[in-house]
Amino acid sequence: MEIPANAEEAKKIQLKLRNRVQIVPLKKTPEFIAGVDAAFSGGKVVAAACLFTYPEHILIEDAYATADITIPYIPGLLSFREGPATMNAINKLNKKPDVILFDGQGIAHPLGMGIAAHIGVLLKIPSVGCAKSRLIGDYVEPGKRKGQNTILKYQGKIIGSAVRTRDNVKPLFVSPGHLIDLRGSINVVLNCIGKYRIPEPLRRADFLSKELKKSIKL
């Protein structure tokens, strides 16, 4: 991953990579899906990648990696903070995932290059952004039942969807990252829901990254 010297350089990298994003239907039904998330401690980041069968939610393996934080927190530039460790964690998995779920945005990003789009392009793996909060765009609140969803639009373009993953819970904001379309992204997220609002691979990655932060000397 190319690491920028400053925010302006970071945006130039995003604009360059944006031309490589492909929002297209999945080529095949996934068999394995990874959830990735990261936690921070001091000047370090620890990223976890958790591989599950799809759609059965059976955990196959976990992997993790650490890296130095090379860029301060700036909205819209999350991929540069979490990306190096996240990519290393994914690459440590013994089996390549068919789809990767990110706790962040796909194309629902000011430059169309959220972390799911950015890393999906670099790894050439279908990727989906599944965020707990909206970064940009306007939407109408979806119905209260699981599976109900409404489009998320920004500057007249559909960039994602607000998706109710369980009855009467806050929606998640789903957006395609790379090599998958919006409908496929929504289906993947809904098929990864167990007892909770958050997809199981992301719940595991969030838990593991936080546990690793406690136990690893960063």
C-alpha cells in the first residue's frame, strides 16, 4: 500500500485508485467470507481478519497483524491508517476469502474510495463496506423489519443503502467496495447476520482486534 506524506497526497492516491473500482455483480457464489477490523493503541494499530464459511457462519481461522500508524485520524482517510495492517492480516489467512467485509465504507465516501474500495482494489478481492454510521449521502429511514432497506444517494448518485439487519434495530450503511454490486453487497451482509445487528465476521474481527490490543505489547 502506498503511504502518503500528507492529506493532499492521500487524496491524489484515492483519485488514482478510483479509476480501478469495478461495481459489478459477483462472478460466483461465495464459499468463504472474511470480516476485518482494527483497534488502536498508542502509535500502533492491530488488525484482525476472521474467515468464515458462507453462509453458515462457521469460523475457519483468525489472523492478525500490527503496524505503525503513519497518518493522523482524518475523516475519509481511514484506509491509510488501518490499511497496511489490515492487508497483512488478510494475507496471513491460509485461504483466500471470496468476499471481505469491512467495518467502514465502500464507495459511500466523498471520493468514492472508502476502505473497502481501497483495499478491495489493491487485493483484487470482492469487498463490501458495512458501517455503523453514515459518512455521506441522504436516505429515507427504512422499515423496521429485517431486510428492509432504502437507497443512500450522494450528488444524485446511488452509493449504498441503509439496511435493517434485524427487526427494530438501527440500520447499517452498506456500500459496495470492489467487484460486487449494491444488491450483492446487501445480500452478503444479510446472509451474515446471526443473533445480532452486526454481521458475524465483523463481530468476530471487532472482538479479536480489541482482545489482541490488550494482550499484545504494542
